[in-house]
Amino acid sequence: MKRERSARILATLGPASSTREQIRALAEAGADVFRLNFSHGSHEDHAERYRLIREIEVEIGRPIGVLMDLQGPKLRVGRFAEGKVTLAPGARFRLDLDPEAGDASRANLPHPEIFAALETGTELLLDDGKLRLRVDAFGSDFADTTVLVGGPLSDRKGVNVPGVVLPISPLTAKDRADLDFGLSLGVDWVALSFVQRPDDLREARELIGDRAWIMAKLEKPAAIDELEPIVALADGIMVARGDLGVELPPQQVPVLQRRIVRAARAAGKPVVVATQMLESMITAPVPTRAEASDVATAIYDGADAVMLSAESASGQYPIEAVSIMHSIICEVERDPAWRAGLEASHTPAAANTPDAICCALRRVAGLLEPAATVAYTSSGFSALRASRERPQAPILALTPQATTARRLALAWGVHPVPFEEVHDVVEMVDHAGRSAVSHGFAGPGDVLVVIGGLPFGKSGSTNLLHVARIPG
């Protein structure tokens, strides 16, 4: 299944997309990586979806990545005696650790870490930002607030504390149990929610090691203040616009989206733009024009992938959503302005041998217009550095590791191909040519640009560029 586009599609599986037929149809429509959302569903549900993905992967002959998305901490108020109250603007309202059911004057907030981080004047957002409270006084077990924006408030609604770094781990007990289970399945990516600081990624890395790549979900304003070090520690980045849009004014989200994409691209880390991309297709067979423009904007910015959430997990038109997203990407990538924009936003390579080789790859590909570029990679490093350069020709990533091939399914322009080890340059060039032909990227007489590392099989040793012509 050769893709005719460089950007990738990450599709969430759920009740609307859990059968073999549905998952295969999504892959054929354009899904490159599947997301298992551990905020919903049982371990048995996710295990069955994972099993079906791996069977379909064999059937279609293309590596498919699997990303598990951890729920992360969920900060919520407690319950109310009557199930719901209405808070009036200007009213006083207390939040505390008392587990008793709440009323119009107070509510339980069972999160002492929030009280520990408060300052006078801090604003609290409730129910996805629909209600806004200002902290006037606080202690270790309470906060007295004034209602700035009122409205109905019911049981277990969420609480956001924008602009405050909370002393809380991104991994709850549930997340740790889910993580152990997902890693035992063999997931390729772990999406880490509630990232606030670089130490959050270090904590996750100690648990995950090299069993999967880690994607930092940027959904907290505090993470933006630590953007560069977080990008440096993560294997990939997700612009999680849902929670980010709750804690920040909506006009700031597009600017931050572009900033995050550029930071990830500069570092050579795959970046995914997520949340509400084709939201109307949960119930409609076509997206709005604004949604189509939203997807297109992410592609023009050079994002590696765009994501579908409820559209493919629980919507009425999951296959149509993937198909339309595929069509939007293809249309953008046919626009000459798309390539011009990638060139204009390209950042200089780092002063090291692998980046120098991949920088040369981009220049050579621009001059010779080869049928394809080929990166030999064991860990995925060479292919990711090549992807960072956004060359004009597709990138075939030949790897002896099935896990590496699946992880690379998310990277821009990369077509991962499981392949046997090579032992010398002659064998490398021969295998590159045969692979390019067999996968429909080249034919006899076509030019290939091949990169690799000597000695073969050593991670991060990219130091060789070879221009070859396929015999014929």
C-alpha cells in the first residue's frame, strides 16, 4: 500500500471502528497509525483491537504503527447533594477537601496538590472553561473564590488551573497499570498526557525504556514555557488543542500550534496536530470548509501527521473521515506553494555528521530529482534525520527491525520497509534498488539517493551518501 502523500494520518479506534472489516477499511482509506485511547475501553477491548491491527498489517503488507494514549491525571470536583448547582457571577464559592456532597456555596475538590500550588488571584476553570473562579484566600485544604463567570455545575466536572505548575506526576496508578499492559502488547508509541516539565518525560522514560517511543502531549500552558527541553527529551510531540484551548484564550492556540510544529520540525521529532480537526464528521458525512482549512493549515506548516479522535472512534462516518482527510492532504501536497512553504520554513542542520549527510541528501534530491531516497536504519535515527530535511523524493526506510518500521509509520515522507541486514555498500545499493522497484517507487534506469552508516547496524552512525542508478 504505497502512500502518495508525505503527511500521515493517525486514527483513533473505538466503538465505531473495532471490527476487522472496519479497521482494514480505515487502513485502506489512509490511516497509517492507530490510536488506542486508554481513557475509554477495557484492556480486553484494546487487546482485541491490537490483535486485529497486527493481522491486517500482514494482510496489506505495510507496517502499521500503534499509539497508546494514557489518560493522565483528571482533576475534578466532587458530587453535589442535588446533582447540580448554579453559580451566579459575583457569588462566593469554597472548594475544599471535605468529602461531603456540595451545594451552591461549596464543593469538594479532592486534590490537595491544587491547594498547594495556589496563589491569591489564581483563576480556576471548571467544566472545560465554562465557569471561571478567582482565588481570594486559600490554605492547605481549601480555597475561597469569587465566581467570575457563572453557570450550571454538576457532579465530577473537570478543573483546570492555567498558568500554574502543579506538583503532580503525569502518571497515575491507572496510567501505570495501563502502561504495563500496553507495553506487554507491543505498542509502538506511548502518548504521555499532562506533561508540564522535562522531568515528566524523564519519569516516563525510566518506566518505558526503549520498549516504545514517547510522544509528549502538549496540553498545559506550563509545557510551552519548557518547550525546547521537552521537545529534546521526547521522541515525538502532539499538539493537543483540546485542553490547551481550555486553559488559553482561543486566539493564542493557532499561534502556539505553529510554534510547536516549528520547534518539533527543527529538532527532527515527529509532530502530530490533534483535536477537532473534522469534528462535524462525527454526525455529518462531509466536513465544514473551516475544518478542511484547519487540516490544510497543519499540512502547509509541515506537520508529520494529523489526528482523528471521536470522528473515527465513535462517529457515524469513520471511514469517510479518514478518506476526506487523505484527500485534503493530497490536494495540499499538489500545491506548489506547499513545497515553497516547506523550503522557506526549513531550519539549518546541526553541525554533526548525520545531519550533514541528510542535509546533503535534501540538496542532492532537489538537484537530481531521484525516484526515491533510501535510508538504511536500525534504530530509526537515519530515517528521522532524513525526514527532518523534508526532501522532495519519498524516503524508503529499510530496517531489519519490525518495531522500528512500525514506529516510523508516523514520520513525514517515510515509507518503512522491513528488510534484512546488509553487510557492505554493494549489497546496500542492490537491496535499495530492488526494494524501490518492488514497492512501486522506481523502475529501471531511475536514480536513487541512498544513505546509511558504516559500520552497518550501529545506531546513529549515518555517514554515507551514495547516488545509484537502477540497472535496466
